[in-house]
Amino acid sequence: MTESEAITKITREIKGLSSNFDSDDYADAVDDAERETGFVFPTTDAFQILWLNKRVKRALFFSLLSANAESFKFKQINLQDKFKNLQALVKSMDEEFIAALKENAYEFANVDAVQAFGHKIGAGFDYNAFGKDISQNPETLVSIYPSSTETEED
């Protein structure tokens, strides 16, 4: 999904509220969502698409909440209810995001479980075919097993 596809989808999802936003608001919301999640558009990963879209909507709702922060009662029309509803929505979206961060730590970090546990790190000593110590050679790397590029068949 590209950024423009996400914005089109989100505009359809928030329906009438979309009239409160212009293209800059959507671009800013996408930037905020990318910074928060660590994911970027374009992406094909369903998990990343889900959370980027949710955080874009959250950023839009927060900007609407900020715009209405100084709302007041006028002729018995209570704009405070709109403010409270948006505030509750943003709060619930943040709670959902925090829970997802805890439950899906590997997906948000974009790492495999193998990268978190069970590594063997070599001492860094290396010798050439003649037995000469070449450990100080800048091209000599410390071996780490398993690496993220290795599979169980390797």
C-alpha cells in the first residue's frame, strides 16, 4: 500500500470528518504514524498497513481535538461533547497501540525471534592458512551464529 492509497482509504473510513482536513494534514498524519511505528510507506506487510492506518487516523483525530480545544457553549450547542468524544477516542486508540506494542514487539521491531535469544558470539580470533594471527585485519569479522539471514536448513 502506498501513502496515497492509505490516505484515500482513511478518507473513506472517517467519512464526514474528512472535510476538516486538507492534504497537508494527511501528509503530517502519515509522517507522525511512520515515526511512531517505525514502518514506512509503501509497504505490503498486512501488520504494518494495519498499524500505519490506525496511527494515521489517531494523528488526524488528535489534530481535530487540538483544533477544538478552545470550544465553548454557544446558544445551548454544547461543543464540549465533541471534544470529550474525540478525547476518549484518542485515548482508546493510544491504549490499543500500547497493548499492541507489548504483544507484537517482534513485528514492531521488525526482527525475528532468533535475533533476540540464543546467539553464539565468537571471540574474534582468526588465523590464516599458515597459522598467522590475522585478528587485527579490518576485514575480519566476529562470527555471530545464528544470523538473521540464516534459516533452520543452513
